Amino acid sequence: MEKIKNIKYMPDIYDDKKKSLVEMVYIFTICSILGWLVEEVYVFIAVGKIVNRGVLFAPMCSIYGFGAIILYLLFYNIKPTKINIPYIFITASLLLGAFELLCGLGFKYILNIEMWNYDGFFLEILNYTTVPIMIGWGILGTLYVFFIQPLLSKIISFVPQGIQKRLAIIIVCYLLIDFSFSVFHLYGNPELLQKMVDPSI
């Protein structure tokens, strides 16, 4: 209880400034694009070819964007100090590990596809996450609070205030349209989905 009481939060004025739907749109977009780039590089190194790892027409992996939003909502008002590191690490490990697990189960039992499977891996949990990966999520969450979120805020600040909200609305409208067309496209071309699941094909 004493450790929880010692968690340092940012001042209220900072909270109001940081917790913003507009900012979340930009965070989702930037992290989805960065996640797509990471996936592309990883797959190219693993199988030696470029395979679109996102479900959208745009170069984006939305699961990374949703993960970033979870981190944002969890830690937007947590002060990046040493005393908060255990709280950040444990919370990110548990919640992002649970998010990965639920996504894996959802893909498997709702969409009938497997985007990943950790069966046989050390300390795997229901095939779709592992304890070491959850520890990795905890490290990522800690890095997010100390380095990534401040950098994202800096990048977003370069968008002129006068167009920030309008541009965010345009991005949301585009993403909704892209998602709708992408779903129809994938259902009409199941081989594309299979390539995403198994890039070695």
C-alpha cells in the first residue's frame, strides 16, 4: 500500500493537456506505422521477402496502435521518476500481456486464423503469450513512459494547432474507410490473409 501511495502523478493541469482524443489519434497512427515498419523488417530478415503484415491498405499494423493507446491511457499522468518504475513495469506486463493473449484468442476463435502461436515456448500461456514476452511488454511500457511518449508529444506538437483537430478527423475518416474496404478485400482474397499469417508461403 505504501508503494502505491508513493506513485507520483503529474499535476492536474498537465493531465488535462495530455489526455486528448486528438492526441490519441496521432499516437495510434504513428505507432501503427512504426509497428508496420518493424514487422516488415522482421519478416524480410526472417524469410527474405517483403510481405504486407497489416490488414489495411495503408502501411499500418493497427495492433501496435491499439497497444500504444493502452499505454497512453495507463500512463499519461504518471510522472517518469524512478519510484514509479515498478508500478509501470508490472502494470504494462500484465495488461499488455493480457491484450496480446485476448487478440490471439480472438483471431483464432472468432476469425479462425492464427497470426502467431507460442506453443512449446518457455512459460507460454494458452499459446498466445509467454511470461518472457510479458516481461518484454513491461520493459516497453517503462521505455514508453520515459522516452516514447515525450517523443510522440514532441512530434505531434509540430502539427499546427489550427489544423490538429481537423487533420485528426480526416485521419479517423480515412481509417474507417480503409478498414471497411480492407475487410471486403481480405474476405474476397483469402490467400492474402494466409500470406500475412505465414509469410514464408
